[in-house]
Amino acid sequence: MHKYQIDEETLQDVINIETGILYPLRGFMGKEDYQSVVENYCLSDGEVFTLPITFDVVEEFYNKLESGSQIALIWEGRTAATLLVEDKFQITEEDLFKIFKTTDDKHPGVLKEKKRSRYRVGGLTKIVDMSFIENALNPVETERIFREKKWKTIVGFQTRNPIHKAHEHLQRIGLEICDGLFINPITGWKKKGDFTEEAVMAAYNKMIELFYPKDRVYLAGLKTQMRYAGPREAVFHAIIRRNLGCTHFIIGRDHAGVGNYYDAYDAHKLASQLEQRYNLGIELLLLHEPYYCKKCGQIVTDKNCSHYATDRVEISGTIIREYIAKGSIPNEIMLRDEIFNEILSVKQIFIGEKETQK
Ligand SMILES: [Zn+2]
């Protein structure tokens, strides 16, 4: 059997395949599935899937592999899983453009993908060391929790930021519509300058403690990397939450976007198109951006306020990050004081250079 050292993101993908978070995947994508996802937003059997999940290896190793070879996937000296090789292929820069709509190195998802080898290996994966999935979030567990809580409708909320007033607005809409709110922040790799997992979770724990109905909210982290792939990642995030037992999923403004690579509602457009073409198995709540309106004196959206842009105070994770990084206090119309103080109390607020190195 071949042996190959894997990185943390590859390990996490294998875990998420095993637990069913990445259903219907049962391993890393082969060429056919990969091409189909890149071109048509679905696997080769027609099942909707919007982001490639692939295994990259160095060229020398790639050349040794044949269909039917077995690879032991090694993490920190232990065999975490095995992969049965079905297929191998190379990806191109053209593919990256189709996935990210850019090949700019300044895009963190593109840069990360360019740093990987272009040689990819597809095939079934199997976790062999069960300690790797013991504490992993998994659909069996979340569905059991939702059943126990007697929730019939569950709205999933994706985030990589501590809660601010705009997200609070979206979540309260979710709580009006559904029995339960599943707050499921990404706790895998994020770009330098993003909030740490510690800051995000501390903020949410405080929010639940002080403001939300505790019996209607469930908070748990999702270990997977951010790809910053905007529209494609928005639908990918919805598929994951469907797999975790959610019936509804919120897609807001510029979901999983970064910089100015995607228009504010590109994710809504793609989601609507795919809803017409495929059965997503989850209802999408495509919600407009909440902002503070000085004339209305509250958080509103352009669907329920008639005032001009000059009356608006924008609220976003990026704006909050900038405030805190500069050492200034964000306005309470954006971020609750209790949440702000909680963020300041954590050991490390932002992800530094170290965490982004591989
Ligand atoms: Zn207004």
C-alpha cells in the first residue's frame, strides 16, 4: 500500500465525507465528477454539487499510482484513512476561473488553490482510525438533537464572523419562520485577518445567553475551510446544512464572498437558477442586506425602507473587523456592547500569519 502525508484540509474533507456532511460524496472526486461540477454545478449522475472536493498529490507520487492502488492517508504519523484510487487527472487555471470567476492571486481561495498541486487523485475514502471522527459534527448527531428539541423546521445560518446587528436581523427572520435556528460557524481554515473561532464562538455564546430563546437556538462549529468562492460556496453551504438536517438555509448579501469579486446578489441569482434545475432538498431564504437607517431609526432592508443611501449605515463583518483592528469601538447600532466586550475578552481576536501558512 502507498503512503501519503495529508494536510489538515484534506483530513477534514475525508472526515466530512465519512460523516455524511458532504453527502452524496463517498470519496474524492474523479475526473468526470470534477468536470461536471465545474461545468454544470452537479455530479456526473446529475445530483447538484457546486464545489470540487479533490485530493492533490505531488507529481512524482501521482506518476506511481494506478487505478486500484490503495493509499494510506497519514496525518501526524498515524494512518487516518485509506483511499482506493479510481482515477487521476490534472486541473487547469481555466477551471479555477470557472470556479472562482477570477484567477487573481489576491483572491484568498484562488491563491490557496494555486498553492496546491495540479495533480489530483479520485477514489473512495474510508476512515480507519475512528478517533478522528469521535467528536466530529455529524448528521446523525444533529438530527438526533433536532428531534429531541421537537423542531420540525430548522433554519441553518452560515457565518465566519461574530454576531452583529445585521446578522441578528437575518437570524430573527429565520426564528419567525422556523422552529429552530442552527447557528453553524465555519471553524476550519480562514484567511489572515478573519476572526478566530474563539472570537466567533464567544460572541455567539454571549448572544444566546443574553438575548436569544435558548430552547430555539443550537450552536455548533463546522470544521471545513472557507473557499471564498461566493455564489458556488453559498449553495455548497446550503447542501451541507441540508445534510445536517436543516429544512431552510439563509443566503444573505455577498455570501462567502471576498473583496469585490462577486456582486452583492450573485449568490441569490445562482441559487435561484439551481433551484429551478435541481432538487436541492432545502428551502433557501434569499434575504436582502440589513442596514441601519437613520430615518427609520432601526435595522431595515431595501425591501422595507424608502430612504436614500445617505441615510444608511452599512453593517458587515468586514466593517466590524476594521473598527476593532484599528482599536476603535464599533457603534452600538452595528454591534451590541455586550458582544463587543466578549470579543475583546478572547486571547486572540484575529487570525495571524502563522495560521494561514501550510
Ligand atoms: Zn429608512
